[in-house]
Amino acid sequence: MEINLRPWNISDLDNLVKFGNNFKIASNLTDTFPYPLTYEAGTNFITKVSADSPAKVFAVVFNGDAIGSIGLFPQSDIFKKNAELGYWIAEPYWGKGIATKAILLIVDYGFKTFDLTRIFARPFGSNRASAKALEKAGFSLEARLKNTIFKNGVFQDELIFGILNH
């Protein structure tokens, strides 16, 4: 299984909209991820993330096709040695280990590229698959915050997973 990460390109727009315009994906992400995901929103996203140098957000590529997105978001002020990790994988590719492989790739990139000591992710408490992918990639559960997420009219727990740069 060949998984790699590469910067988003406007040629990925069709796959971004095809795979990203999914209520099940949007339901596990912050409200900044639009649903429905339109071509206009997809174009704006690709334009925005393509301007970052060094790159922070990448297409997750499987057999040459963009099938998801993964990114690191360096923090500031007293949290400047941390970066938040966010990602999604297209539903047809769930359960195949792709998220874990993509997480491993971006963690390696993040620690080599940015001055970080910790990368963390905050999946929803109901998203067991995401928690499992993080654990397989070496992340540890640091906290469970009760009812901190309010999405689609429902309260959920927020999990905090972290990995340190050794």
C-alpha cells in the first residue's frame, strides 16, 4: 500500500470535493470544515494552504489520488513548541491503515521541519477509529474532556492525544 503526502494542487479539486463533501467526515471535524463542501470552498482551501511555506497541510495520496487531507497547525505564545494535528480520510478508504500511515509521515515531517517538542490531536470522543489510528502511530491519550464539543446539536467528549519528539 503506497501512501504519501504532497502539497494540495488545484488539480486535486475534483477529489477534494468528491471525497470531502461527506456528512460523516464533516461530523467529526470543526465547523471550519464546510458541509456541504462546494467547489468554491475547495478552491479557497487549496489556494490558502498552497501559500504556506513551509507547507503545513497536505493531500493524503493513495495510488496517485488525493483521498484525504492532513495538516499540522503550529501554536503560538507559550504553546509555541506544540502543533495541532488534523486529518480526514475519504470514507471508501476507512479501516485500511491509511490514516495511521499518514499520521506517521506528518509527525516525522513536523518534528524535522518545525521547532516542536509535542504534536497533539483532539478527536471527538465518539470517533474511535481516529483514536485507534493515533494510538497505532504512537500517540498517548493525555485527557478526556467531558462534553466540550457541541456539534450537530449534540455534546461530545474531546480526547487529547499527544506525542513527544524524542
